[in-house]
Amino acid sequence: MIVPIKKDGEFEEWAIIELQGDLKFNSTNITNVYIGDLHFTKSGTPILIIGIHVLHGKEMVLPKPFAVLVKKKNEVNTTNIFERQTEYIIKALIKRKIIFRSRPKPIVTNVPKFN
Amino acid sequence: MESVESSYSRTMEEVQESLKLAVIKESDLQKVTQILYSTEEPNVEEHIKLLELDDHLLETVNKGDSLTFQGTEEDLVVLCTKCRTYDIKEAGTSNSYLLVPKLNLSEQSNVDTNRTIKARNISGIFHTYYEVKECRPKLEKLLNVLEPTSFKGIEYESSISHELLYDWHRLKNEIQASEAELIQALNDYLITNIDGYFRLISFEFEARSLTLMLDLFEENSWEIDEVDKEITYEFLKELIYKPVFNILFTKYTEISEKSKKDGTPLYRYNEEKCCKTLAKVLFVASPVTEYKQFMKSWNIGTPEKIEPKEEYLYGIALIRWNNLMEKEIVSFPETDLPIDVDERFNKLFKAKKKWTVQEITPYIINLTTNKMNVNALLTKYARSSIINGIKYYSSKYDK
């Protein structure tokens, strides 16, 4: 069997945000759930605020880029028998990632001020 | 582990409030803040695969050249470009990869306006991706599927069952190899196109044809480099289809420097290839033969102007000393050896302890890839030693 991987117009450029460990959603609805805020400092360091955690990361070029393949099933009518033909479309290329490797710093609220 | 609370749409005020709580000065930050949300639709990641690309694959996808996953249900899937084949392995990572379409990186966020916020829905969280490794095309199957319909001679053609025949489409579908590698293999294995179907030429038929060709060569007392192709075909045409003749004649000859009076070229028999095939004929009758006796029979079977030499046996037979300290010749075809590199080297060193590079090369040349040549293979899988000035390779694990 031959499953084609096709180019369909220009590729988008996507990126990866790499986090240590796993990300879990508490709600049962897991679409359009807010995850966090991504900032960059003026010097270019990415900062991710997730819940009560602040993460400082680094932008990196991937040693080997990724292609993002999206599976598509086409119904093909061959002599009145409907056959399912799978193919993949290359939607995007990923050349860079932002990696958050350091331990998250908690945001501490209500710290008494001295002065 | 990070934990995320319920769903809402984030406002500028909330972003600024978070920054304040985290004691991060807004003035230190670039003006664009990207808000990450989970996927827009459920199960988006089920339809997405991440495929790692090397330089060749990157070039292939950028050009929009052919790229395919190939394999039948019982095969492990491979990835093929027009000219290369790759093994694919699913690799896992303990980190989470959040796939973010159109994410702005630092230089794209460095704009001089008021703070803006951009919503970014991720396209899933991934813990696996496909790793690729260039490999040799999986050609073992090629011989297996074509064997039942191999060409044994015109008189046997009516007994070939039609549904076992392979046309290009069927072959391409079942053999895990790129198009260029498959075409190369068809040449290497003497596979010829007869009426649209790809056919192996059986060894018996090949040997019979070669013997007839060489008989004619002797009868006409041609010089080795004065072989006439037309006369040879005329002599054989009752027995052999033209495409089969052409592929055999091309295998056993090269164009000679001499030509006929009308300018058409004459040909020269390739002594090594002719002698190899004639030796294989002897092995069919007797796989193990005492050295002198073998050399004698081999000489008798070969035209006078072609001289069999010991080194022509490399890749098809071993010359070794048996328990009675007699020199003998043992049939040992490369095609019978395992495909796996470790297993193949084991088998080679079991059959014979020490090999010269010249002796072992025909047995491992088919394991080489763009990244690993014969020398690299020997360095990795064997140990070298020098005896009387000659370099030998032996097993890494023997004393």
C-alpha cells in the first residue's frame, strides 16, 4: 500500500513550546481552555506564566525540523465501490521551539512589605 | 505537573495583573503577549503526526517531490522519496510538546506599539514523533514475489499462472523501495519486462543460455573481444525472447574496442561474470568439492580463451581447509546470508575465521548505505590483524 504525503500550497511555520512534565486539564471540556500567557523580554527571553508559575525559557533552532502531517481520508468511488484512501497533507514546518527547562518559580502573593 | 483551571477569554487587565503579581516589569517586555489556549476542536492531535526531517527530506518537501509511506499490513512502514528509503520509528519524549500554529517568536514580537494580545490555540500536546533513519530498500521480497513466475524458457511460458504476474503498479505497491532504487534492483537482479510484466530469469535458463552463447563463441573461434551480437542472437532466437537475450547479453559482455567493418560494435565477454555463473552450475551438482578437482572441472567447462581464476569465486564460494587438511571449495552464495548486519557477520566468521578485504567485500557490499561504506562496516563489526604483511578481518569476539 502507498500512502502519499502531499504538499498543499505554501507551508505555515509553526513552533513547539516544550514543557517538562505533562499538562493536565481539570475541566471535562478541553477545547479553548486558557493555558497561559507568553511574553518575551526585550532581550528575547521567553517567559510563560501558567497558573501560579512563572517559567523562563530559551528559543532554540531544532537540530532536525519537523513536518506537521495531517491525516485525510478521501472517499474514492472506484466502479461504485467506495474505497477509503488515506493521505497526509504537510500543513506546516516546525524549525524552532521554545523550551522551558528550568524549575517554575511560584508567584507569591500577600508578602508583607518591609520598609 | 501544571494544572489549568476552567475556560475563559483572557483580557488585557488580567494579563497585566498577572505580571504585577509575578513582579515582572511590563517595560522590560516586548509589546506582544500571546495567550495560549487548548485546541479549538476536540481530538485535533489524533489526525496529526510529527515527522522529523533530515536535509534530503526537507529538500524533498520544499520542492513538493514525491514522498510516501509504503508497506503492506505485514510490513513495518517505511518512508520513500524518489530515490531513498527510510525506516521510521516512533520516538517518545517525557516532555510535552505544545504545537502552536503561527506562534510569534521573539523577533516577531518586537514591535513598537501599545501592548497587544494575540490568542493562540495550540494544535495538541505531543509526546511522540516519527524518527527517520535512512536504510536500504527492502528488496528481499522482490525476489520472493517474482520467483513463482520466473522465466524458464519459451516452452514453459504457457504454464505460468497469470494472476501471479507483477506489473509495475503491483510491484510498486508491494515492494518497500523508492522508485529509483526499485528500477536499479530490476537491473541488478536481471528482471526483465516481458509483455508488461516483470520477470526474473531463472538460473537454469540463464546458465543454459550462457553455455550456448559460449559454445558458439568457441565454435566460431572468435577472439574474446570479437563477439558478434547479431550472430549470437540469430543462433539463440528459437529459445529466447529478445528482451531476455538483451539483458543476458548485456550482463555477460561489454563493448569491445574493436568493431565490424560496417562500424557496428563488437563485444567482449566479461571473464569474471562468465566464470562465476559456470562455477555456480558446478555447485548445483556438488556444493562441496576438493580444490584440484573443482578447478579441473571448472576449466573443462569454460571456453579455452577464458581462464577461471580463484578470485572469481569471491562472493559465491569459500576456499578453506577441511578437517583432513585438504583444500576444498564450498558453495557460499551471498544471497543466502541474513539481511541483519550482526547476524550476517556472525555467519561469515563462523564459515571462515579470517578474511581479506577482497574476499569479504562481495559479502557485505549489499549492507552499505550512503553513510556506511565497506571500511566503516569492517571497523564497526570486525577486528583487523596483520599476518605476514596481509591484513585480515576476524570476529570481534574471538580470541
